[in-house]
Amino acid sequence: MHGKALPYLLLMPATLFLCVFFLYPFALVAFEAFTRDGGFTLDNFRTMTGNWKFPVAFWNTILLAAIVVPIQLVMALLMATVVSRLETGRGAALYIFAIPLGISDLAAGLIWLAIFDQSGFLNTLLSNLGLVDRPVMFLGYQSKLTIFVAVILAEIWRATAIMMVILVAGMGLIPREYHEAAEVFGASPWKRFVKITLPLLRPSLQTAIILRVILAFEVFAVVAALGGTNLPVLMGETYNWQFSLQDRNVAAAFALLILAISVGLTLFFLRVLRVPKEARI
Amino acid sequence: MNALKTLAGAALALSMAIGGAQAQVLFWSTQARPVEETQKVRSEVLKSFDGQVDYQVAEDGPWLTRLQAELQAGSGTIGVLGGLHGDFSTVGANLVDLSGVDIGGVKLNEAYKKLGMLGTNEQKYLPWMQATFLMAANKQALQYLPAGADLNKITYDQLIEWSKNIAEKTGSPKFGFPAGPKGLKHRFFEGFLYPSYTGSMVTKFRSAEAETAWNKFKELWQYTNPNSTNYAFMQEPLLTGEVWVAFDHVARLADAFNQKPDEFVAFPAPAGPAGRGYMPVIAGVAIPKTSPDMDKAKALVAFMLKPETQIATLKATNFFPVVDVNLPDDMPASVKAFGPVIATMTGAPDALPALLPTGLGDLGGKFNQVYVDSFERIVLGGQDVRGVLEEQATALKALIDQAKAPCWAPDKPSEGACPVD
Amino acid sequence: MSAVAEMPIAAPATRKAGNWLLVATVILLSVWVLLPIYLLIVNALSSPEEVTAFPKRFFPSFDFGSLSFFINFAGVGRALWNSVLVATLTMILSIGFGAPAGYALSRFDFPGKGTFRFLVLMTRAFPLPLLALPLAVMFIRTGLDDTAIGLALVHTTLALPFAVLITFSLFSGIPVELEEAAWTLGCTRLQAFRKVILPLALPGIAASAVFAFTISWNEVFAAAVLTIENRTLTAFLLQSLGESPLYLKFAGGAALVIPALIFIFAVRKYLFAMWGIANR
């Protein structure tokens, strides 16, 4: 059984599983995006792009992902590096950094709303310090910028741990001799990080970035909690069409758009962060 | 690894063991979702039903998805459905005719019963409970009430002036409006603002009167707490003091009155040039065609309409009875505060009741969206009122024509699709 | 494995300054992560009046009223059990399906490899609530509806991409030579995998397990649609969290977080199990 059949054998369970529980329902939904009242049509996509909220939702989603993901990448690398260099308390630090993993986006939205709300913790702090006379409205409809900042902070807080855990697991595999050798030759910590850690971490980096980017396009609960109706995003519009407007066809079109963006970016990162076979340890 | 295997085995065995045992009726509802209310419905309302009920709530998305799945699969576990008028309009064709259900001697509100036919000649759902929207104010706000204004006869102009006074005297806008994603803002525009200014909901959508209405609302919006775009339930900002005067569904104001009964007053919705427009909220009970035990389901529907059940429901959810009952004295503070105000509002000489949209089928959501979009574009986006109304009117007309829905109150009955002038 | 914590590290004098920086960074990052959690707990342990009061208190008054509402809720125990069961099954399924696939992707070049990776990623890029309807119809027809295993299968589609990709990147990081060395020493491929590779891949498997568990634990939509009698904790109590009074929102949020934290705590050491393989 060794030889050519083995990889297919190993992939078989996952493939069969995905065919039944993902591809089949997916095909049904995708089909709805291209039909209306039984006939083939692109009207659903036209309705989607013609909606006045569409450009706003589209750009908000892109902008959020473009800001949040790079910051998270840097923070996750920082966390993973710090954890890997700790001599004592490593387990505790890792645990603390991983805590947000256990928190649903619903709860995360709630927590950050309690902070930024007009009668929230941040305002309490500011007025206790005498910095403001009366509570500041961070999340009002005129202050789109502060809403945006609040959402970015909440997203960074909530979802950096996902990348961090993947990177920590990957860093554990980098042979220590590499670092020690570099140290002997007098390489600075920064240089060691750039020349050794980053290249050797490439497989994990790739995974972390791709997964995080895909999730970034599904951002919804935190945005809804903090931004209300002020910050439409693609996922929110999908739900709106599916459940409030009860138009499954247009909702399916939105979902396919999200999929297309994610797939496009995934291909991009797969290419940029390719792991050539000869570069492996 | 071995531990893992044991765990897997045990888990699998257990997952097979649970399940089965379906002696009880599953009551699948979008109402009484706040956990405390759910609990009260289970423990106080349904406990005395002869035969077990499993009361499960779900948000609109899962509620509908589950129901659609059972209908598509052709068999299901849901026995009885609970939802708002709008929830049922999309699945009307798959609901059992309830006209034969024996509800004993109770007298059911006829107008609501007719709504429950969803424009067909079958009783698609039976009215279950009703509510409406009211205004609530923090007592601190009363000192800024404009001279000569009577809370029970308040007008939109007075409300604007009042909110302006409060904003200027306290330094921050304190009118509140549930304009968040889960807020019920569309009902305000459909059933309160439009009728009050135009005497219509659909026909005069882009009239000059409608333009005035939107401009008035824009004026009020200047004195409205900008956080309003985050609010779903006005009871919370009322309790925190972020908001002093608010408009919302009674069930979404109740907590403020129950927690601090002495701090708040309730009063009717304001009146405009065309009258005091107001809209009821009607929840109903229905039975899907896939209901596993039809007789038991019908018994539960009848049980929900019994006067004792209706009173227990009022206590649990702040939704009022739809049958003739005498309310006892031991009511929660919120019910005591709202009851007389609702009577004042509906009995006012200028009262102008607006009905929930009928005959729209699954276009109900899109109908609401016309009003919400108008609000977001005119008030939040600052777009030109005339232009937005023209565009939205086109969308509205397309919807009404597609559904061929005749007019409903306050618009005059029409032959064929309700016109949008 | 136990040598991890006390691994000797050469510490030249120049490192002193670096160490301070390191400690400061750890503290800063910990505060960033913990502060919001702390505020959640403060709110969960405050009375309803305090939750809506302004200015807010930064210390809890240890009012257990809101929390005990959840704990005393009829059926909480059963729902908690269902949640644990579904999460555990999800964990087992996603690792069982995902790890072999991850290994195949990292060790072999074969036609169809790209397609498979793509398929896996696609599952994560499509909103689940839209898939819920066809899935529910399928489940009702096949009898999987309202079972823990049925819901776990759906959650597995969410967790599988994590499992496949994480194990893939981990296996790719393990030198092929190690495996080859084992073969030359007389191990079969299976033995080599079990004795050499698997222990090294433990952190990745642990990470996948963490993801699978927390994804399943926090998933609301499919749970609300696909379970009726056997509701999970999230579907049972907290799907309407957004509409409950503020103090219950916080208590519910906290109640949901705690079990997930216990789970992460339980598996955290595996994340580090093979730290620094070169020293072995």
C-alpha cells in the first residue's frame, strides 16, 4: 500500500467528509445565487452590487482586514517570540495570551461595548482622571472614526491568539542550534529573528495568515455590537438579506463574493509565502 | 492515545443514547427571548398545560431556518409556532387552518383575528398576545417640558421642543430612539411618523406631507443621543441615564419600570397634523403542516388563549391579552404603568391606528427595509429628502405591485395593489 | 518532556537589559489580554443596579445574583453536558480527519494536492448560517437531526481547516531525515510515524484540539437550528444574549467563558510539549 496510493488514502476520510458536509450543501446554496424563480440569472449579483449599502460594506470589510491582520501578525509574532524566550513562567504567559481563544465573538463584542459605551469603563476612567467633564460619545453615529478604532482594538484583542498559538507551535520546531550558531557568530537578536526565525517559520506563518485573513472577511458580531448600523460589513449584509429581507438568492450572492475574496487572497498568500521543498529544514 | 479512544467511544455511545422521547409538544418561538422571560413562560405560563410543552426560543434566523428545513424535509419536531405577524407571513402556505380550533367561550379580538388570515380565507395563525410602542421619560426630564404641554396629549412639535430644551439645559442630547441593528425603528416610521403626518403608510410615501415628516424627524434627531444607532432596547440607556426620553416597544421598556418604578413615566406616542398614529404589535400562534401531533398542538393553541394563560403571559412578557379578560391587581410595575397609557393613546380623540402590513408575503422584510433605508439615507447620511423619497418610492411601488397587496389601514381600501402616489 | 521548563540557557551579561525588556513586554501584553476579561468579571459579579450605573466601579461587589440565575436555570447541567459532548466529538473528528490529511500534504507530492488544500480552505470562507438550511434538511431526512454527533459533524467542517493546515505546517517543519533515519533503523513507515513524528507533532495536535473545542463551544447558529431536545449551552442559554437585560448579558458571557478557559488550561502544556526538538 506504500507508494502512490498512500497520500490519497490519507486524504480520503477528510475528502469524503467535506464532500458530504460541505460541498453538497455549498453547491445547493451556490446554485441559488445564480437562479431566481427557477431560471438562470445574474440578477442576484446585480441586486447585490446595486444596493446603496454595498460599496460601503465592501470597503469597510476590506479596510478592516487590511488594518487588523498586519497588526495581529506583528503582535502574534511578538507574543510567540516573547513566550519562546521566557525562562520561567512560560506556561503561564502562553496561557494568558491564549485566553481570548475561548471567548466567543458575541461575548467579545459585549466586553468591548462595556468599555467604549457612553457610560462605560473608559469614560469612567477618563472622568475619574479629570480628563473630561462629561462622558464622551465614542460610538455615536457621527464618530465613525472612533467606532472604527474601537472595532479594530476589539478584533485585535479577540483574534490575535489564533495566530499566536499556530506560531508558537511552529517556533517550537526550530532547532535551537541555529540560534546558538548565529549567536556564536555575533548576530544580533533582531538579525537572528529575521534571518533564522522568520524563514524557518514560513509554513506556520503561511497557515496563520491564511486562516486569519479568511476569518477577517467573516467579521460580524463585534462590528454589530460596537458599530450598530454605522459600520456595515459584507457578512452583516449577508445575514440581513438572508433573514430580514428573506431573499436567499441575494444572500447566496453575498456569500459567494466573500468566498471569492477569501479564495483570491488565499492564492496570493500561498504564492508569496510558498514553502519550497528544498527550503525545508 | 488510549485515553482518547476511550473518550471517543464513550462520547459516541452517549450521543446515541440521548434523543428519542418525544412525548412533549415543541413550542418554537421568536417571542420572550430574553432569558428571564423564557424562563417565566416555561415555569409560569405553560406549566399548567395538560401535557408537556418544551418552550424553545430562537432568533429570527435560526427560527426560520429550522422551520424551513422541516417543511422541506417533509417531517419535523416543531409542534406549535410562536411569532410576530411578520414572522408568519413568509410561511403562510405551510400553516394549518386553525379556524376549527375550539377556543371555548373566549372572545378574541376580531380585527387581529382577521390579520391572522394573512389575506387568505384560512385562519393561518391565531392572535396570541399584543403590545404597542409607547414613550417613556425619566422624571428628571419633566422640568424641561415646554409650557402648556400635556404629556397625555403631546405632539411631535412639543417633543422636539422638549428634547431641545433638555439638550440645551443639560448639555447633551437625551432623546433616545432604537435605531440599532436589532431596534424596531421601522415600525416607528411605518406606524407612527407616517400616519401622524400623512394619514397614510404607503399611498402618500413621497408626498409633501411625508417630506415634512422627515424634516421634523431630522430636527428631532439633532437632540437625539447619537448612540441611538446602537440601541436595540431603550430600557438600558434609560436605566443608565444616557437617555431621558425614549420611544420603544413596551416589552423593551419594561425592565426600566420594573427596576426603578419611581423614576420613569410612560406616555402616549405623539400626535402630528394628521392624528396620533400608532401601531399594534401582534404575536400569534400557528401550527406548521409538519407538526407531529396535530391534536396536541391544537390543544396547546387553545390553551394559549385561555384568560388565565393570557394573564400569566402578560406577567411574563409584558405583552397584553388579545381576549377579553379582567386584569387582577398583582401586576408588575411595568404593566401598571403601561396599561392606562395604552388606553389613553388608543382612546384619544385623534387616535389613528395603523395596521401591520398585510398581504406582502415574504416581501415583508423588504417593505421594512424601504423605511429603514429612507431613515439611514435621509437622517444618518444627510441625503436630500426629496431625492431619497423618490427613489425609495419606486422600490416601494415595485414591492407592493409584485405582492399585489391591497391597502391596509390607515390607507383607504383599494382595488388591486395599493397605489403609491 | 519535563526538561522543557528548566532548559539551560547561556546568559551573557549583555542579556540583562534584554531580560528587563522581555519581562516588561510580557506584563504589558498580559494586561492587554486580561483587563477586558477582568472587566467582564467585574460586571458579572455586580448587582443589576451597579451594571447600569455611571461612573462604573472597577472592583466587583461580589453579587452572585446574576450568575446564580444561570446556574439555577432548569436544564443547564444537561445543556452543559451536551456542549462538552459535542465539543469533544468535534475535537476527535477534526483531528482524526485532519491530521492524516495534514501529514499527506506535507510529505507527498501528488496530483490533486492543490485542489484538496483549496477545498479545505473554502469550507472556512463560506458563511455557515447559509449552509444550515440544506444541512438541516439532510439531517432531518437521515435521522442525524438533534443528535450530538450530527452537530459535531457540522462543527467539524468549521474546525477541520484548522486541523489540516496546522498539522500540515507542523509536519512540514519536522525534518524528513528524522523519519528516514527511523526507516533505515528498521522501522516501518507506521512505526516511524508513531515513534518519531507523532510525539513531535503533539503541539500542533494540541493546537488543533484547542481550536476545535473552542469553535464548537462558541458556535451558536448551527447549534440553534440543529438541536432541539439536546441543546448545547450556547444555544440553550446564550443565543438570545443580545436581548437579555445588561446584567444577565454579562453574567451569561462570563458563564460561557469559564469552561473554555478551563479547557485551554488543561491542554496548554501540550502546546509546549516538544519545545526545542534540537536539544533532544
